[in-house]
Amino acid sequence: MRIVNAVLCLLMVLFAAVQYNDPDALFWGVIYGAAAVWCGLAAFRPDVFEKTLARGLLTASVALSVFGVIWFWPKTEGFWHMDVWWETETAREGMGMMIVLLAIAVAWLTVRTKRKAF
């Protein structure tokens, strides 16, 4: 799982980096950055999650991501088609939030699985 989390961390950093010309770049940069931090910690510093506070914050991030997916769910029909999300900002934002949820959920599952092993 270390490699999966490392790849997701890199992907989230790249997502944050391409926000530079977006009007709400800071908002989305923070969201992608938070996902990158969680994936990076799960990949390279899993010992951080031995503390209850870190596990609680990660769980809260999962919950916030679920809320974000519901909030930003694309209302455009066929949002998953390239010609739609290429042109429609709300479809890209909704799909981005889905990817963030996936990344944070992988980090959460990694931490949860490692914790059960002890």
C-alpha cells in the first residue's frame, strides 16, 4: 500500500499544482493538498497514525470528503464523458472531489489495516 499511497500523494500534488490559473485555486489547492498530505503520511510516516488525534483528523477528512462529493456532485448529464468534463467546470470539480475521496479513503484504509495488524 505504500506505493499506492505514494502515487496518490504525487497525483494530488500535481492536481494542486495545476490549479494556478483557476479563479478558486486556493480553495482547490487546499483540498488537493490535504489529500496529498494524508497519502504522503500513510506512505512515508505511518507511525504518525499511532496517535488518536491523527487518526481522528484522518477520519474527519474522510467524512468531509464524502460531504464534498455530495456537494460538488456534477449535475451535468454524462459528466464522465470527456467532451463534457473538458468543457464544464462543475463536472471537473465534482470528479476532482471524487478522486480526493478515493485518495483519502485509501490512506484511511491503509491506516486501519495496519492498526489491526498490531
